[in-house]
Amino acid sequence: MNESLHALRLRSALPACLMVCSALLVTGCGSDAGTKGPAAVATPAAPTGVGPTGSPDPTDTGARLTDDQVARMSLVQAAKVPWDGAADTAVGTVAGSKLVGIELRRYKGGATASPVPSPGSPEWTAEVAGQNGMVHRVLVDGVSGTVLRSRPETDQDADDMRELTDRLTRAQVSPEQAVKTATERKQGTVTEVHLGDEDHTLVWSVDVVKRQDWSKTAFDIDAATGEVLREQVYKG
């Protein structure tokens, strides 16, 4: 009688034990993320330099810039003298001259004035033409605005000087007017202005660097009419 009762109790307890063991097995399997348990779902990180809406983040300007954009950013931020201030200085260095072109570059040496800037510092390289058409190259410090060197170009002949004088006479649009036209279409820092010939049309070429993404927009503006003939963006 006692043995029968003991066997009955064992049979009654067995299902409960099996249920507990099954629960333990399920719990153990679920905690093993590397084998049979459900895989954890990671929230993807937002791409660097992109805002929450997927648009470029203007506060993260250096995240996705090309080498050219980084170079523009470094040069423009280092320069303290704007293009027109440097142009006025260059024109004032050569009596009766007019601006032919000016470009923001890195200083590579050649200064005859002191103090000499350090290599790589910003420098405005200007070309101005005297009344006889002789071109003078004037280097202006991009930080202090002082003239580093002024030297005539000795490789010009009489025909070159006559042609340049003719170009400057035919340019009814001033460099300041050309820059105004360009910067009204694209706000930014002017890094180059140059009078040249494009497909037999006299143009002012103007480069404008946009500070939001350090892209460069190149304009060709008709030097006779002021019409914009070309507008091209360079991000790289």
C-alpha cells in the first residue's frame, strides 16, 4: 500500500518537473545570442557629416570634404585681405596701371620686402598693366596686405603689350562689376579674377568659394555686356 502511494506521488510530480526543465531550457537558449537565440537588432548610426533628415550637416564641414575642398577651406580661412583690397594695393604700386588678374595662392618664396611670410601662408598674386601695356607682377601678403614684391614681366614684346592695352580698352565692364554679378548669383569668397579671351570673347573669369561646403563656382562674364556666359561648380 505504501509503495503504491509512493509511486503515485512520483508520477504526479514528474509533469511539473518536466515543465520547469523546459522553461529553464527555453530561457537558457534565449540568452545565447551567439547560437540559437534571436539576434539583437542594432540601430544603424547616421552617416558622418549628415544631419538627422539625411541632408548635409553644415556644422560638420570637414567630414566628407575632398582634398581640394580642404585646401580651399584652409587657404580662405587663413587670408585676411579680400581680393579688392589686394587689387587696390597692387594697382597703386604701379602708377597708371589697371588690373589684369589676381589670384589667392600659397606663398612659395620670392619676397623682396620684409618681414618675409612663412612658406604656405596666403598670398595674392596680381598682374597689373601700365599705360604702355607692360605687365607687372605684384605679390601682396594675404594677411598683412603689404607688398612683398613688384616686378615687370620682361618676356613681353611690343605686340603683346598692344594686345593687352586693346583688351583693357574694350573691357567696358570693370572687375568690380564682374565680381558683383558673380557674388549676387553665388555668395562666397572671391579667390580669383582674371581678364582673358574665351572663344574669341573677352571675359572676366571670377572664382567664388562657398564657405558652407567649400565648393568653388567659376564664372565667365562678358567683359563688354556683363552677361554671365558660364557658371560651373567644382566640389572636388
